[in-house]
Amino acid sequence: MLLPRGEGEHLTRVLRLGAGDTVTVFDGRGREFVARVVSAIRRDVRVQIVSPHEAVPESAVALTLAQAVLKGDKMDDVIRDAVMLGAFAIQPIVTKRSETTVAALMKGARLERWRRVALASAKQSRRAVLPEIRMPLTLETALGEPAAALRLMLVEPGAEANPERLSALQQAAVPEDAVVFVGPEGGWTADECAAAQAHAVRLFSLGPRTLRADAVAIAALSVLQFVWDN
């Protein structure tokens, strides 16, 4: 499946183009092409591939964001910005302080909505790879998933677990892949931090300031991309 893109346009903008106009399209798996519109009738757009087009490089580390589901529409914002910042995948998780359940998320249309948000963000940021928005899991289940080369959990300032600072990663080898766990409003419980450490997850802090739950992932991804891509 080829997806249209341009200077931040969505499908509606492409539909205003006519036969013979040039667009760039991508397949969501890293390939991008220059294409020519053959026809555009309502929502049925047909294009002809003209030539390959160099896509924006992906990040050096395949970084998965394991984000505790937030209230309201805050998850939309986190997913949009995480895709923009180069996240490889996003794993929604349900924690003890989450105000929902995996069953409730699966019954609703949240997952489909998050995938639409991810697609729109990939277009806007000119990524040729569409990050996977995975099925929601409980934290316990997520911790039991096959481990990445590095797994981090971001905890609140002053946490009893004595977290490391992210700056410590500047002295370590760049991992092939990584998972960063970000908690819900109210943060992680002590039991959740202990469970993470029991699964070889390293606890980190972003510093002495307390950030909004929907800001933590963006701050962390920005720092990690700087450390690893430089």
C-alpha cells in the first residue's frame, strides 16, 4: 500500500490535485517514491510510480516507547510526537494507576484511533517507516516480553529506587534496540518499580523536576535520540 505525502498534506490535499500532478508516496516500510497522479475521484486516488526517492534516514536505535495509557486525548499527543521523534514502535500499557483496562481499550476504538494518529504524524514528519502501534498489554505482560538490548523505566524525582541519570548512557555502547517505559499520571508504584528491576529494567530519572505525564516521553525520546544519534 502506498501512502501519499507532501509538505505536511493529508489525503484531502492530494485529492485537490489532478491527473498528471507529481506527488511523493511511501509504503510505510522505509521506501519512498516520486509518483504521478493518474486519477483522483473522491477518495479513490491512483498513481503511477516514476522513480525511487531517498527517504529520511531512520534513527540509529530501534526505540520502542512503552507508554502507560493516559487520560482523555493525551495519548494522541504522545503518539503523534513519539512518531515525529523517530520511535520504532509504541506499546500502550495498563498499570495499577491507569484509569482503564486492556479489555476496555480493546472494546473501544482507541487502538484504531492511535494508528490513524501515527499515520498522520509519519506523513507530517516525512518518515517513510510507519511505526507499529501494538496491542495494549498490562505492565506485567509487557515486562515478560522478549527483552531488547536495553530496557529503561523513567521514574519520578526522589524515587526510593535511586535511579540513574540518562546522561550515564553517553558513556555506554549504543544498543541495537531499546525500550523505554513511561508511567501514567501519578507515576509508578513501588511494586511496579521492583518488578521492572526484577526483569533487568534499569531505572532512570530525567532530573529533579516533576514533568507532566504527557511530557515525559517527549523529553526522554529527545534526549535519547541526541545521545545515540550523535
